[in-house]
Amino acid sequence: MTRPAGNGFRGNKAALPSKPCAACGLPMTWRRRWARNWAEVKYCFEACRRRGAGHG
């Protein structure tokens, strides 16, 4: 069964946006809970947020 093409997730994690963590530099992949504020997300984990940028 073929699914219609669209802009939705459809299980393809490679198609999700990603960006590096400001503290550790590891790539963060988009998460549903970050959907409303993806532009403001800077850190991958709470520990990185506490550490801050430039300390990775």
C-alpha cells in the first residue's frame, strides 16, 4: 500500500529538521513537544541548558 506524498511526518525521521545544541554541539532532532517554539529551542537536555552556551 502506498501512502500519498505530503509534508507530514509519516515515520521518516530523516525528514525532520535538526540543529546543533548550543552547549554540547550534538544534533537535536525536532520533537513534537517543541513544535510551538522550535525557533527558540537551543539546548538538547536540561543539563545543557544549565551549563549554557560555549561550555561543551
